[in-house]
Amino acid sequence: MTNDSFKKLYVDELKDLYSAESQLLKALPKMAAAASATELRQGFRKALKTDRRSRSKRLDKIFEALGESPKGKKCVGMGGSG
């Protein structure tokens, strides 16, 4: 495999991860609202704050450093299609 092929594979996997994170950030508030247990609701809200600050920003920095866009792929494992 060439270096270009490895980079394409790496970027493709990063896009999948970015999509999964985006879908999770959209789902967490709904999950928190639907939770009947206070502790579970608080856990979802805490996860939302943590995710926003850490993983998403790190992924943005990685894409910027690679000169790539994170858009263009939908993580099927998170319920997306395509």
C-alpha cells in the first residue's frame, strides 16, 4: 500500500469517527430528556459537555492539520445511512 493509500484510509476512518461524534452530540440531549433516572440524565449531560470540549475539537484540529474536510461520510454504525 502506498503512503497516499494509507492517508486516504486514515482520513476515511477519521471521517467515520467525526460523523459518529456528531451523531452522538445530537443524540445525547434527547437521551437525557428521555431518561427517567436523575443519575442517568446527569450522566448524559456530563458526557455531552465532555464530548463537546475534547474529542470534537481534537478531530477538528487533526482535519485542519491534514488539510482535509471532516464532512462527506455518515457513520452507519451510529445509525446513519450512506
